[in-house]
Amino acid sequence: MKTKIAALRQSRGEQIAVMESNVVCSNQAEMTAYNSAKSEAERLGARITDLEAMSQVADVLRVGEDFAARNSDRPLAEFRTLALNEQATQGGHEIRSHHHTSILRDGRDGLVNRMAEALACRYNGQKPSEGAREYVNASIADMARELCTANGLRAPGYGADKCIELAMASTSDFPHLTTEVGNRILLQAYEAATPAIQTVARRGSARDFKTKSALRISGGPKLIKVLESGEVTTGGRAESKESYRVYSFARIFGITREALINDDLGAFTDFARSYGIAAANLQAQELVDLLYGAGGLGPAMEDTKTLIHADHGNLNSAPGVIQENTFTAGRLALRLSKDADGETLIACDPKYLLVPAALESEAEKYLAMLYPAQSQNVNPFSGKLQLLVEPRLDAKSATAWWMFADAGQAPCLEYAFLESAQGPQITYELGFEYLGQRFRCLLDYGVGCIGFRGVWKGNN
């Protein structure tokens, strides 16, 4: 079994090497090679995980490596049942396996979910629901024992270590339990760390890792007056297209057997929390780097000009500080912005003021609601713009600031997740060589600039 696992690991390493050599995907051949290698690496990874789990089942149930090798081509669920029956045969007494009725995440009134909620509440300070309250004071070993019982497995007189080993080896519920705890902690930290710059971007999704094209079609052509007996002519629509793609970002971390036996998930939840924050930070940094490409002018668009460009009408001709005349110039430029046909007015409404942390106080003072005694002292922008402070911009420039329209009206920046994974996800792996559980935090994410209308830069 170990020889087979080692061979599969080597094959998977070769596929990963192919992925790394084609990661840029500059042409269709490289894209095809990358996707083919990625699919094969994932298949081999899943197979390795199953074989390691089988080896661990064989070890815990003491049915031998020979038994594991003979039955290694069977599905993992079937292997577990066979191993339990083999253990019963060797022991001379009957141990009934009810694997066909094993609970999953939503089985038995959501047992795993209720346990996961109770464990997560210990570390995030939230109040558990009524269903989860009974498990708040239960140890991890107690939960493992109950999961074994729910799956028709007996663990009489087993200590914490044996209960946990049996639960990990013979049922998928226990790995699902710890993974669900991790995802709950990760999601809470991830949502709390939502970056300011993401507010001005439109959310999209991608079916795969191929280049994603965002096609923008102009509004309908102008209606033309038709005289009596006149001919109705056909009107066209202009279009523009920008492209980007999703990439994978991932790291591996683990929870030790010792921590599980000691009923201590502190280090594990700290990892999950930190990766939730790391995912939000990565998303923000990708958008900041995109916006501030080419020395602060953004990426090159389909027309070969940068996002911020005089020809796009979104660059302040006289860069300046936050004040009425620069705000007026920005609002006017957004109001007069035209669609792809160069004729139809979009009339963007300025909604957001994006600034680095260094300009936060200055922006707050200017946008504050004031009630002056004289009308000429009225601030026409009070309460009109929502202030967004993005501290990651300070490393690029402490003086640059932008006006944005709502992304629903005139999308400029866009971020996307893979359709099957909307945000960071934690998955688990049971390993023979690792005492405990290993987890992978994966984020499939990409950013792109899909239009230059809807943004105006006031200062460098």
C-alpha cells in the first residue's frame, strides 16, 4: 500500500510540475496543458487521500496491510464496511456495521452541523442555537464517540485517543466535523475583514480557469424621426470587451492528534481565522494592484490606453487636493461620460470617494454636514459621497484619490470567484504520515478592469 501511495505521489508531483510550467497560459496550448494537468493532479490527490484513509482504517481495526492492499481498488465507503466485517471475523464475534445508514452533514437532524456550531461557539464567542447547546460542554472525544455510535460502531471502554482514531478512520463524519468548524471560523473572520475597495467593484463569477471576457454593449441607437412614407432604417450598437481570469491561491495547515486528544482546537481555529483574514487581504491587494498599475493609471485596456487616461475623460487635468473645484470637475466628468458608441450619455452618479488612510481626516472634514450662516459657504458635496478608506493604497501613494459611480451603473473593476467555490474554502485530508488532520485553505479568485467609465482620478 505504501509503495502504491508513493508512486501516486510521484505522478501527482509530475502533473503539478506541468501546471507550474504552463501557469502563465499565454496561448491555448498552454491553457489546455494546464487544465489537463490540474484535473489529473486533483484526481491523483483524491486517490492518495482514499488510500491513506484505507491504510489508517486497516491500522486502527487491525486487519493488516495485506487486507488493505487486496481491497484498495474498492470505494472508500465499501472498504470501511469490509474492514469492519473482517475485524468481526478475526475477533470471533459479530460487530454489525450500519454504514449504509451512516449520517452525513445533514443526517440525524444535522448532528455534525450542531456539533460544529457548538465547537465554533467556544472560540468565536457567539451564542449557540438551541440544537447546538447540548454539545457546548462536550469534549472532542465525546463527539467522536457519539459519531461512532450513530454510524453503528461500538467503542466500549475506549479512551479519548482510540475514540478519535476510530472516528477518523471509519466514518467521514468526524473529518467533516472539524472541517465545518474551520469553515465557520474562517467565514466569520473573512466577512469581518471585507475590504473597502471591494465596494467599488462588481462581483462576477467564472465557470473555469479560462480567460473570462466581459463584453459591454452600448445602449440602443437613437430613434430617428420617420416622415410620412419614409423608410425606417436599421441602427447598430457599439461594443467593447475586456478580459481577465481566475487563479488559485492555497495553503496547507493541520491539527495534530495531540490537540484533538487534549480537546484543544485553539491553534486550529487561530489558523482558520488568520486564513479568513488573509483571503480578504489578498482580494483587496489584488484590486489595489490592479487599480494602481502603470504608476497609478491602471492596466491597459482593449484600446491600448491605461484605465485612467486623458482620452478616457477620467483624469483630472489639474491634479489637486480634496476641495470643491476638484470635486466639481470629477462630478462633471462622470455626468458627461458617454457609452461605447461615443454618443449616448451614461450620466454616471458619483457615489464613492476612495482615499488612502492618510487622507481620511481631510475627506471626513470636507464631506461633513455643515450649516453655515451664509449660502455661499455651503458645501454642495456634504452627504453626497460615501467615504471609502483603503489603507493598502498608502503604500502606493498617500495623496491619490478617486471618485467612483455605482458598479451597477458603470462597472469599472470586477472580481470573480470560481462558480463552485464562492470565497475561501477549507477541505480536509487524512494522512497516514501525519498524526492528525491536514487542511487546505483554497481561494479561486481573479480581478480585472472591465471598463473605464464610472471612475475619475482627482490626484496622483
